[in-house]
Amino acid sequence: MKNIAEKLLPMRFAVPLLIVLVLLYALISEINYRNTKQTLTGGIALTDARIGAAKLLQLLTDAETAQRGFLLTGDASYIQPLHHAQAELKGSDQLLQYIASIGPAGPADAQRIGALVAGKFADLDRTIELAQAGDREQALALMHNSGRQRMDELRALFQSKLAEAAQLQQSARDSIYAALRFSQIAVLVLSALLMGGLLLYLRQLGARERQRADYQKKLEQEVNDKTRGLQTMASWLETVREDEKASLARELHDELGGLLTSAKLSLARMRPKLAHDAQLLERADAVNQRLNEGIALKRRIIEDLRPSTLSLLGLHVALANLCADASGQMGIRIRSEIEQVQAHPETELALFRVVQEALTNIGKYSRATDVLVGLRQAGEALHLEVADNGEGFDVSSLQAGRHGLAGMRFRIESRGGSFSVVSAPGQGTRVAATLPLVADAADALPGDSMLQVH
């Protein structure tokens, strides 16, 4: 367990590492998004500023062109474009706000441009007034001197702001490209780290599953070994139990049988001497009857402990006699369909005990009127069946150890066979067992030598 825990220790850091990488990826993406958004917003503002500056310069140029056309030709048709340009220029506050956003000197430059535009407006109005008053030469002089000077300064300021805006826009583009490149590299690096972390996690998960499977297999092997050991011990104990029964049966047959037989012979020798006394003769007959009953009880106990017919006459006769005795005791019909078979003595004893226990259960619980006991051989296996038409029971709710079913199942399964019980309330009961003809490992238990020595 300690080695497994040490091997699985890196597994504890795989998931937190993946979570940290995902959070880092999300953080970098969010920062990059905000920086890119801010840069794009600034770039759009710079574009608007350049457009505004260009529009303002164009309006001033249009106004100056209309002024020159009127002064040179005296054509009143130039007055309308001039007034239109002037109206547009008077609403140039938003354009000046765009210019104020260009660079650190933007507000001061915007204020200077506003003052120059206002002065330009005044010059335009003054030249038009002079021209309309007939003083065309003074109007031209004002246009060439003051108006030209203001326009040159405005053009210089506009060129400076446009160049600065262009430089800032280029910096914004470079910043966006850098942010996109950084985002691309970050995505690739984090994707590689995430993929590596995921592969590491899957690898560790696979290793963990394999180790758990190996550990589970080891546990199952230990359980199987312990189970086989318990089965071996239980089988040995069962063998000891049967041997003790056989030994007790022999003791009863030899010792108690001898005593009862000797008593019966002694009573028989005494009987002629009691012929003159009718009362003593009657008592002697009663004692003789009790001796006969004791001998019969002794024989029945011996047969229950170790059926002599099984070892002397075989399984077929032993089961037939068992069915006949049970039928007489229970007063019900027991049909026997038993084939002549030969098997290992312990196998025959196991089958006999199962039938004996099944018939005992039928007599105690089933209230059956018809019973079938069948034994047949199919290939290298013996198939036993005991079925009745009694009350039946719910197998799923049967309490542990009830009806001796656990003992029957153990007898069969400990010898490599299979055991089943099929029953339902009101539908009778069927007990079935299958045992191999060839003795399995359970027949050669470690305790057999102990039994032989004993």
C-alpha cells in the first residue's frame, strides 16, 4: 500500500496543475483582450482625429478658394460656397476635440488651431466687406498678408498633427500585432502545456487503474486462497465428523450390541426357570420386548450415523432403503428413479446425506403428498434430484442455515459440484445436485493422514 501511495503521489498534483494552466490561459486571454480593445479604441480615435483634421483643413481651403474667386472675379456666386464653408467651420468644435486627442500637446495645439481658425474667419469676413465696399486692392492686400500667414501656420499645424497621428497609429498597429503574436504564442505554449498535463494525467490515471487492478487481483487471489483454505479445513472437519460417526457406530454395534445381545441370551436362559411363576414370566417377556426395542433403536442410530447398506450394498440400495423407510415414517408416496452408479465413497456418502437431509426437511416442513428421488449418470457426472409437491417457500427470504440447505450446498460444492434449490410458495421444492465421478482435490485433504493415523 505504501509503494502504491508513493507511485500515485504525483497524481495529486496533475489536476491542480491543469486547473492552474486553464486559469492562467483565461487570465492571459482577458489581459490581451483588454489591451487590444484599448489599443483599437485609441487607434479608431486617431483615425477620427486625422479625418477631422483633414476635413477642417479642406473646409479652410474651400473657404480660401471661394474668397480668392470672389476677390479676383467679383462674381457673387462665390459668396455661397464661402458662406457654406464658413458655416461648416463655425461648427468645428468636435473636429477640434479630435485634434486635441492627438499626442500630449494635443489640447494646446487644438486651442491654437481654434484661434487661427477664428482669425481666419475674421480675415475672410473683412476681405469680403472691403471688396463689396469697392476697396478691392486693400482686400487683396489683407488676403495676401494676414490671411496667407494664418493659412500657412494652420497648414503647418495640421501637417504636424497628421504626422503625429500617423506615428501614433503605426505604434497602435505595432502594439496590436505584438498583442496578437503574444496571444498566439501564449495559446500555443499553454495548449502544449495543457496537452502535456492532460497526457500526464491520463498516463497516471492509467497507471493508477493498472495498480488498482493488480491490487484487486492480489486481494481476490488472497480471498480465493483463504476460501480454499477454509473449504479444505471445513472438508477435513466434515471428514472427521463422518469418521467420528463411523467410529461411534462401530462402538455402538460392538459394545452396546454385545451387551444387549448378552442380556437377551441371559434372559432366554432364565426363561425356563420362570415357567412356574406366571407373573415373573410376564415380566421377563416385557424385559425381552424392551431389549428388542433397544436393539432396533441401536440399529436405527447406527444406520443414521453410518449407513451400513451404503458401504456393503452400494448407493442404489442405500437410497432405495432410505426412500422406503422415509415413506413408511411420513406416510406419503416417494418415487425413486435411481440408476446403478459407482463413484468415490465420499461422493456416494455426500449424495446419500443430501437425500437424507432433503427427505427430513420434507417430513418437517413441506406437507407434501408426492416425492420424487432421482439419480442418474450423464458422462462423467452424477445428477441428483429430490422434488416434492409441498407448500414450497421463498428462496430469496430464506434465513441462513434454515432447512439444512447450507450444509447440503457445502457437501456438494466442497467436492467440486454444483447445488441449487428451486422453490416458491405453493409450488413445491426441487433440490438438485451435480457431482463429478472423479474425486477432486477435496478428497485428498491435508488431514487425511491424520485421520488414518487416528
